[in-house]
Amino acid sequence: MKFLKYIYLLSFSIILSCNESNPEDVNSSFGEIREAKGYYQEGDKKIKLYRGGVFRLNESASFKNLFPLSINHAISSRIALQIYEGLVKLNQRTLKVEPLLAKSIDMNDEGTVYTFKLRDNVFFHDDPCFNNNTGRKLTANDFKFCFDLICSNVEGNRSSNIFIDRILGAREHFDLTSEGVFPESGVSGIEVVDDYTLKITLIQPCSFFLKTLAHAQCGVFPEEAYKKYGMEMRSKTTGTGPFILKDLIEGNELRLVRNEKYWDIDENGNQLPYLDVIKMTFNADKKIELTNFKKSNLDMVYQLPVDQLKEVLVSLDSAKNGGNPEFIYQSKPNGLSSVFYCFNMEKPIFQDVRIRKAFNLAIDRRRITKYSLQGETSEALGGLVPSFGNYDNSNVQGFDYDPKKAQELLAEAGYIGGEGFPELSLEISENNFLNPIVAESIQSMLKENL
């Protein structure tokens, strides 16, 4: 058979490689790659399904915390979503909410009461926190425990803001726990109707509430694990997801193995997941990552820097049009991310609105997206990212590129030709390769235009 190799670009585009798989890549403890029932469709081709094997990828940094309530980090979230599951998920193509551990969702006419019917065939991973080390069935009480905890002032909780002032009684519960009082009834707006029915009452309608429940912070875990491990749940994980954290070498690599008791099946009756193992390494050097990909030591490159595309593709446009014989280019929805800079209003220089406008007008966003980032992003003119199709951004004007007007505003503010303007510093995260490319482009434009 053939493995597909993925390169994820800025807008979550995918390039597929058609190299033959190496038998040494298969984890022998799980056996050879084997046939599964059925086929999948790729264009007009019908391709046989297989299962098993090891999928190898690299992240640019290690995770920070896998305890759901502590997750505020993209890499941690991506790993945790393989281990933990919530009531709902986002469809990866449409970004619409779909049931996950909830098999159905009902909402009242006012949009303030949500009733979730849970699946009755879901088990937690086997773990020493349970009797006989055997994972038990998930019930609505588990979600009640986890959601009450999100609304509590406890160590490691960085997620309380997603429920406080939205769910009825969440604020009151948080305030009580801040005083060391933990009401037995928990949050009044989170109710267990029966073993497989959970009801959540909001203070007022919230259009994005279900999307909030798709966050990794809302992944369910058993009370037994929390009582046994506490803050050790940073890396001691017990969820219901398709993979189980098996091995971890801090800061170096981890291994996720298939959950043999996973509840979901595909349309052909195959138990999911298809893979036996996900092996993840942590290395910030994208050139080393690309070298390992080209040597078939990795099966995916995530967020390949645009300046390294030519090492893999004849050209991006050629790949999109099927012109590169080694790769098939596929497009995914735009990612839910944007690059934006905030002015520090405590600095006197930025308290002058003319300075802020001048900076905006001096930046050519179109040039950055087309040339610096090779067309793999779109201009951010204000408001919401294009992925949110239900929100109309057509009336958002934003700032056009107008260096002449920018210079006039700067002069009005007392800095003719930029003379006397103070030196500014910009701090950026190194965990996203996009940041330095954008920062260097903006630095050059500000120097050129102001």
C-alpha cells in the first residue's frame, strides 16, 4: 500500500506525497498494516482502506499542560484532543458543530437551555485510578464534575472564563469556592437529569456556546483521576479519546497508542481509529523537520515555512494546479488564526490617534500576503476571520495602504519624515514561524514609508 504524506501550510492547505511506506515504520507490537473493510473515495478513484501502522510528526515545541482545565496552548490542545473528548466537536472541513460524546442536542426556543443526550457505549481509558485498573462507563455525572470544576477557583484552572457569566450560577459557584466553600450541588445551571442526560442553563442566549464546548478545555475526565493525580494530570491523562498517552520523554517525544475500547466506528463498520500509534517529536528547527520529512522519517510537516516551499514543490501555484508529479495538492478551510498587533496605550506615543492611523496606513497587507507569505493567507481588515461564514464582514472597511496619508499624519503629530520618533520594540513568539516573517515585513514597511 501507499502512505500519504502531508504538508500543512498556513491556510491548512495539504500537499500529499505518494512515496512507498517503509515496513520498518510499522510498530511490530501491533502487527503488520492490515486491510480494513471498505474503500474511500478520492476524486473519481476508489481506494482500499487499511488500518494499523505508525504516524510520525513533529511539533515546534513541547506541550505545556495536558490537563484540560490548564490548556491555553495550541500544541497542548492538539495533543489533548486525541486523548480527551467533549460533548461536541467542530467539523474539520465546515467548522460547524457536530455531536461527539453527546448523540443529540436540544435547545429551547429562547436559546437558554441545552439538553444533551449522551452515548451509552463510551468508556474511559484503563488506568490505575479505577478499580482493577479498568476504565468504567462515562455518564452525565462525569460532565457535571468537570464542568463544575471549570467553574471553581482551584489550582491549575485557567478555563473558568468560558463558563462564568454565561452558565447560570457559575459566577456564584466560583465566588464560593474562592472562599473555600464547595457546594455539594455544584453549579445550579449544570444538571444531571439521568445517567445519560445533561442539562445546561445559560443566563442569556449565547450564539457561540456550542463552539465553546468544542474546546479542549471541555474534554471530560473521571473524578477518580483528578483525586488520584491532581496537578500530575499535566501528563497523567485519562480520557475517552481514540488515543492513549503511552510513553513520554519530556521535551523530546511522546507516543500515543490506539484505544482498543474506543466507541466509534466508520461507515463500513471498522472500529476507529485506523492508526495504531502516533509518534510525536518536539524540535523547533523547521529545516531539520523538513530534512526528516524528505528522508521519510516523518509522515507530515505541519506549517511548513513558505521560504522552504521550493525545497519540496516546483511552485505552490504549480502544485495547486496538479503540476508537481510528486505531490497532490488539496485545500482545507482557512485556519482560525490571525496575526495582529496591539498598541500599548500606556506609552504616550500611541495615545495620539494620528500615530496609530499612520502605522495602519503604512502597512501593505496585500504585499505581505502575496509575496512574503506566497499567497497562503488573506488580508485581515478587521473583525472576524473568513472561516466564520455566518458573520457578514462586508461592511468592515479596514485601512487601505496609503503611505502618503501616513506621512502626512506623522508630520501633523510632530514627526516630519520620522525625525525624532522614538525607537520601538516588538516582542513576538518564536513558536509560530509566521511571526518573524510578518514582523520583518512590517518593520521594513514602517522604515520605508514613515
